[in-house]
Amino acid sequence: MNSSVLLRLMVMLVQLWPCSPSTQSSSTPNTVQSYTAVQRVKRGWLGEPFFATEEQISPNPVYIGQLKSDLDKQNGNLQYILTGEGAGSFFVINEYNGKIYVTQKLDREKKPFYALRAEAINRSTRLPVEPQLEFIIKVRDINDNEPQFSDGPYVATVPEMSPEGTSVTQVTATDADDPSYGNSARLLYSLIQGQPYFSVEPKTGVIRMASQMDRETKDQYLVIIQAKDMVGQPGALSATATVTINLSDVNDNPPKFQQRLYYMSVSEEAPVGTTVGRVFAEDSDTGDNAAMDYSIEADSSDAFSIITNNETQEGIILLKRRVDYESKRRYSIEVKAVNRYIDERFLKEGPFEDTTIVKINVEDVDEPPVFTSESYVMEILEGAESGSLVGVVTARDPDVDDSPIRYSIVHSRLLKRLFSINEHNGAIITTEPLDREIASWHNITVTATETRNPEKISEANVYVQVLDVNDNAPEFPKDYETFVCENAVSGQLIQSISAVDQDDSAEGHHFNFSLAQKDSNSSHFTVKDNQDNTAGIFTGKSGFSRQEQFFFYLPILIQDNGTPPLTSTNTLTVTVCDCDTEVNTFYCRYAAFMYSLGLSTEALVAVLACILIFLVFFLAIVTIRQQQKKKPPFSEKMEEIRENIVSYDDEGGGEEDTEAFDISALRTRTVVRMHRPRKKVASEIQSLYRQSLQVGPDSAIFRQFISEKLEEANTDPSVPPYDSLQTYAFEGTGSLAGSLSSLGSTTSDMDQSYDYLADWGPHFKQLAGMYSSHRTVGD
């Protein structure tokens, strides 16, 4: 085929489209379409433009173009075959003439183009007469998609009173049509609803404030935005979106009291802190912008205070101090409310505060009497005669009617005996003389009662101080034990003395000591006043004799410095002791005790020996009875008793006796009586008697000890008589010697040697002479 034939077969094309898979794209399917068939120039093929509209598709196939080989003689020998995308479904070809038809609607948003192949074959030989032709059918876009607001519905917030032009939010719509072909996808925004408060930029969809708006007038607006394609030209498709715009609050409103005058009342009995009333200043703002603080102006009364309730924004007026109807019946205070947070942008609008007046009336109540003082301190001299005036308490009725008052004392037994009060005038008097040395202070509770209303009672404390009077003479602080040796020399100090006085001296006590005049012993002893509330007793001569006089009684005069001064006579007993170089206190006490009993040493030892012999006999009887008993009286029931009775033999011996009692006996259920061989009675008594000499020969103690121990041995009810016996020997405390008793001898005094008494010094020389083996027959 020459070039002239090829030129003749050229087809005028409406649009060229490259047959490349990379150029394919897809989009959202939609409605009416128009089509263009495109072919590439190829040798031996003849093509023509393909056009179609959506209306032509239904109900019959729509012709869009024809393919024809230059070898086609139109005799039916050639057959045209169409393959590729959509062949047989969307596109069909007439196999005799090569005409192509569309059988279904095409959607550019689903598939923008189709790649097809065409063949021409000989029907007889079934061989192709032309090479295979590849071509593309492009789907041309039409405006068949409306704009879409994919992010709606929209909600935006902007502060109230924002200036004009303030950006609120932006809305955006999309269009599925082809933005590169025509104006189908070019959108234009407009405001359907929202004028004159808002505006919208046509190309961007930005919504802006068109004027200042007050949230307190309206806090929410509904704006409708429309988006049109084809730049809003006639026939354009459109969509709308709703935008809810809320105005947020700013502090542009001051607080305002709804009342310019408040009336309140409070009882005069109300305690401090009582809520008197509430005030409220209204603020059109919300949240922190409406928060406020209340205060009372400084020139108002100081009887009230105010606090803010942060939840209700109320001002709570409280009673700051007690009020009194009789003193002031009405108060007027000025209350101010001020915004807590202030926006400086709106200060030019005026101060963000407001004031109001609160008038408070005090309600009268029947109050109890009121004492002129909460407590009284009174004084009275001790010893004042009965009926003496102590002091006066005064109370009054604070009410207007001024009811009479009746006074009384809340009596205890002591106060009722000592004091009384005049119920009409409150005078407190004594009912008997008071003694400061017994009680220096008295606490009296006085009540005041209204006669017209006995339920109204008040109390006051009265403290009565009893003033001291010098009514107690000085005296010795203790009983002195004074001793003087027989060989004492003149001027020797034998005792230092002092004095005490129960009175209270404001200047301090000062005592004078002297020996009573015309005393028979004044030549034997003298008293020296040390001028420091002490004095010394000195011997007035040399040498004293116990045989001549064992005791001296010195009357000591003691005078205080009171007004008037008082004097007392105190007797000092001086005991004469037999000593060499110093006074042996123990020996002197022992000798004095013997002398007071009127007994000699030998007589006292004999008495003790008789007592110990009696105890020995009693002990022997008890021991024999214990041995004769074969079975304890409780043996039959011993196994039935859960708390066992444990019997043991104990014959004393003090802390040195470690064999008296075995504690293991208490740890077994079976009672086992262990008999131990006794020591010889004589040696035991001798040991006990030596130990007893460790107790001193105080006469009262000695007599009491002997009687108590005998009574305990005979009448002890705590144990059966066969169970235990304790024996004691007592010769007083402080003895450095062992027993001197002759009871330890079972036959005669010759069985016991007392030669060691000669080594004990001069204090025991008489006893050594009595019991020593070297004594003479005359002794």
C-alpha cells in the first residue's frame, strides 16, 4: 500500500489519548456521560470520531463510531472483532461494518477510559487481513456530582464581644467531578443564614464575625453555608452545611445587687459566729467571670463580718461579737460586692462592683443577771469572829424591766459551815472563825437569780484569802534525843536545836532561844543562840553521874518575831551515858530503855529467857503432834481437789535458813511430807537469840514485838496448827554482839563460855562481869 493510500485512510480525530496503563484513574461513579472514541493512526485502518450522550444510551445501544479496513470490499468477506476492557459488556462492534456501540451507562468517576483492541479477519481463511489495532475510548466528564461537606456538622466557639473580622472557623466541601475539565469541580461558598452577625469568604469557606455580639443577649447562633459548583453558574449543583457557633463568656458585666436595702434581725443571746442573713449580687457572666468577694465597709459596725459562699456566690453575714439590746438596738452596715477576676479590656465600662445597705435589728430576750466581775478576790484575817464581813458581790438584771436579784452560795459542807451570804445585797460573812493554818484560800461559788424568772441564773467565783495572824508559837521541829557522857567537860556542845512556826511571816521567821529562868538544871547546861534560827546546848559543868541522875529535863524558851511575839517552852531531855571518849548512841538508848522500865539488865535477860523457854515447849508439842499423824486430814479428798494443799514444816531461821522450805513441793500434785532431823533445841534457840539482838531496845517496839509474836503463834488462822510454826527471838536492832542469853545452856551456865564479853569494851563490862568464867563467887 503506497503513501497516497495511507493519507487517504487518515482519520480526523477529535482528541488523541495515549494508550498507557499509567494514565488510568478512577473516581466516584455518577450519572449522565458523553463519550469520545479515540484511535491511533495505523496502516490499513480507517477511523472516525465517536460521540455519545447519556440520553442516547437507553433503551437501545448508542453508536459512538466505526472502524474500517481499507481492504473491506463491503461484500461481507471480512469480520470485525472487538476485545479488551468492556468489550462485550459496555462496548459491542458490528462484525460486518465495524460500527461500535455503547450498551450501558459509563461513569467517569468509576473509570475514566477503556483500552480496546480491534481485528479484521477473512471469514473464509480465518486469517487477519490487518494487523491488530489498539485504541482508547475516553469517558468525557459532565457535571453530574454535587459538592459534599465531609466534616459536618460543624461546631465552633468564639468569645463574645470579639471585633468584626475575627475568624470563627472554616468549612470545606469537595466535588467528585473532574477539576481539570471545565468548571464542574470549581466551588463557590455563600451564607444562607447568619446575617448580619457572620460572613463567609466565597473561595475559602472561612467564617468571620460581622459584628460584636453579647453572650448575655444570645449565646448561640445557627449558620448555614452553601457550596455551589460551576462557580455558581446557572445549572450548578450545590450542598449546604450547618455551623453551630457558641459565644464564650468574658467578664464584661459587673455584679448588681437586686435589693438596695436589706432588713435582718439577730437575738442578743446569739453566740459569736451566728449567721445573721445572706445577700446576693447577681452577675450575668458565668464561671470565674461571675466570682465575687463581699466585704463590709470600714466605717460600718464592727459587730458583724461577711464571708463569700463560692458555690452560690452569696454573701453570708456573721455575728462577730455579742450584741446587747439594752446598749444598741439597731445596726446599719454597707456591704460591697467586687468581681474577683477583672478583664482590663472592659474597665472603661465602669467599676466592676456594687454596694447595698443592710439594716440589722437586735431582738430583746430575757437575760440572766450579770455580775460586775467574773470573779472576786477577798481577804479576811484568820480568827475573825463569826459574822465578820468578807466582802460584797453585786449583780444586775441587764433587761429593761430590771428584775430584783437574789444571791446564794453553792454550798459544800465546809463552805456552809464557814460562810453565808445576804440574799438581798450579796454581803458574804463568816459563820465561824477561820484558821489560815488549816486552809489559806477558800473558793466560793455565788449565784444570782432573777426573782421574777428563777430560771435565769448566773454564777461568779469568789476567792477568799485568809490572812495570817501570829497565833502559833514556835516549837521544836522534832523530838531531840540528846546524850551527855559522864566524863563530859564544861562547855561541850551536846545538841544543836532549831524551831518551826506554822504562821506565815512576811519578813521571814526569826527565833530567839533561851533557857527558862529558875530552872534547876540551869547550872548543868547552857543555851547559846546562834542568831540564825538555831541554838546550841552546852554543858555547864564537868562530870555527870548516872547513879545520881540518869535524865535531865531542860525547858527551852523559843520566841518568834510576830506581832505580838509569841513564846513557847519546849522540853529537851538529856540522857547521861557511860562512855570513854565519845557517846555510843546505841548503848545510851539501850540503857535509857532499861532505866525507863525500872529493870536491871539481869532482870530483862531473865524475862526474855522465860519467853523463849515457853516458845521452845510449844514448838516441841507441835513437832510431836506432827509425827504422830499418819495421814493428813484431807488425804481422802486430796486427789479430787484441783488446787492442792501443800504442807511443809518450817521452823524459821531467818534468811540464813536455806533448808526451811522446798519450793519443788508446790510443783507436784502428790503431797509429800519431808521430815528433816531437827537441830538441838538449845543450839537453835541460842542462834535465834543472837540474831534477835540485831533489833534495838526501843521500849515500845520491844514490848509490842514480844506480844505480837506470841499472839501470832497462838492464834494464826491462816494455816492448820500442824502445818508450820515460826519462832522468833528479839533483842532490838543495832546490837553488834551475839546473844547473851543463858537459855542456850541445857544444864548450867558452866556449859557456855562468855569470856568473849570482856573483849567488847567498857560498854559491856557489867555483862562480862556477870557471865565471864572468871567471875568470883560473890558475883
